[in-house]
Amino acid sequence: MSTGQQVNNGVGPVSFARRKVVGALAALGGVAIAPGLVLYEFAQAAPDAGKSTGASSKVRWGMLIDTTLCTPGCTACVDACRTENGLGPVTRATDVQWIRKVELKDRKTGAVQSAPVMCQHCAEPPCVDVCPTGASFKRADGIVLVDRHTCIGCRYCVMACPYMARSFVHEPITEQKTEVPRGKGCVESCTLCVQRVDRGSTPACVEACTAIDKGAMVFGDLNDPQSDIARRIRARASVQIRADLRLDTGVRYQGL
Amino acid sequence: MKLRLALLGLCLAAAAGAAGAGGTPKPMLEPARGGQCVAPPEVMRRDHPEMLKHQRDETVRGGVRGAASGAPAASLAQCVECHASKASGSVAARREDFCASCHAYAGVRLDCFECHTSKAKGAAR
């Protein structure tokens, strides 16, 4: 038994953990010595271009869908979603679906309405309530996501979601997009294109709808009274689907 | 007794043969592109799982893309970008590729690339 060997074994694996402890102590010292200064420095930290300093609870991302502008049969948003997130073409009924077109027909008048339905990004998401591992979570800015590192594929959330927004990946996946890692055995759903939102862009479905001059979908910050979406929902009545469940969805509909 | 000795001899010969072949082949690491890594090689070798795990929680849960306050960004995408093999454009497609060769040598299962792409963005798909 050599002492050198023992020392090596002792130092190696803890080095990262020890660095973290040292860092935490240093941070603690900073707070204790000059709390105001540290807070000021955090507030002043300017975000680098193309980088995101993190989701803020001051923001509540939401979407507004005007069904009067949405055409039955148009699948621009659905196609854009599949391309952006690398979902591939639908070959089976069990293939994942992050956004779908729903058509509503009034039986008495025969009038048809069409609207895309996806994860409604609830403020009180039932999928998060039922998740046994904490994989389903709501980000500070209101985007409801699945952390695939913790998802065990139990599909409780699929059952709990009143909007049937979640899908399960049954088959092994190859050719994932760099920004959208996905794998077999996990539940997934609309992420509001979080990878695009974090770099200041809008979700792919909204971009596609705007690109073909439909303009039926608007994305923005519901908390910012000056944003386009906030002004629109102020000017004209909008509804949340299944508002009776009081989930306070981030996706709202006009013309339903 | 003779038989026992013969068996012992045979075992020793087999062991010597295995040792002579060099055992597990050493990982063959292709030189990376992209200049300086986020930490020195000896730190990366030991701590890259912790660094990646830390960054993954920051990114997935907190929405922090790129570097968190002050710390270097341990981005898996950036690892792949610099270390992808010239031949396969990937870090784990073949046994000789950067991540795969070392993980095979260390006998540690590599499951990042069941969900994350192992191919560099620039690589031909």
C-alpha cells in the first residue's frame, strides 16, 4: 500500500467539488463584505451578443392565435415546427407531434374554424404537478419544458395534459439537430422553440405563419404592456382553451 | 503432477501472450481544431463530466446559453465542434473518434450521443 497512491486517489475526484466549495465561499464572502456592490455588478452585467444570461421571471412568453386568419388545410406552422426541431416526416400514428391543426365545425351553421394547438405553456402546468422525477418543469419565463436528462418516460404528464400536447419517443433517433437533442424513451412537446427564443428570435411556427402573410400567430412577452401581443389582447377579447381548468395558459386564441 | 505443471505453464504462457500484445489499445486522439480549450488537458480529462453536467442544468433549467457569470462555458456542442474527427465528422461514430476512443479505453459507457448529435455542424451529413 503506497501513500502516494492514496493521496492521488484522494485529491483527484474531489478537485472539481472542492473548487465549487471554494467558489461558493468566495461568493459568500463577497455578499458579506459588500452586498450592495455585488448585486449592482450582477444588474450591470450586459448580455453578450448571441448569448443568453438566463430566463427571467419578469418575462412571460406567450402566443396569440387568431383563428379568423388561420386557413383550414394550411400546415405551414406544423411543417416549420418539424423542420426546426428535426422531427422528420410523420410515418406512423405514434410519431411525435409538437403542434397540430384542429378544425372545429359548428354543426348548426356548418361554419369551419381552424387553429393550431400545441403545449399551452400553463402558469399552473398539470404535467409538472404529476412528474415523479421533476423532469417536467416550468422555466422562470413561463416556458414549460421536459428535462430529458431526468425524464424516465413514465408518461404521467401525457395523461395529465388536458391539451394532449405531449408525445413519447418510441424509436431510436439519429440525425438530431445540434440545438434540439432528442432521444428514445423521453416525453417531449412544444418548447416554444426555446433555442430560438434564447437568442432573441421567435418560434419557427410564428415565423412561418408570418412569412406566408397569414399573420395568424403572434409571439411575445405577455408581461410587457408595450409588446405587440399585450396590445392585441388588450384591444380584442381572447380566450384560453379550457379556461375552466384555471391553468392560466400562455397561448391564447382570438375568434374562437 | 506433470499434468499440473503443464497446465500452469500453459496459463503462464497465455498470460505472457496477452501482456505481449499490449492489452487494451491506447486511445488515439486526433488533434482538435479551434485553438484553446476551456481548461488545460489534465483538468478536462478528469472534470469534463462535472463541467458538462453543471452547464447542462444551467442551460436546460435556467436558459443560460454560453458562459454563465464569469465561468468558461462547457458546451457539449462546442466540444463536438472542435473534436469531431476529420474523417467521420463525428466524436463518437467510430471507435477511433475522440470521445469514443477514450471512453472505450476507460470502459465508461458514453450515452450523451443517444440524444445529442455527435456530428459537428460543419460536417457533411
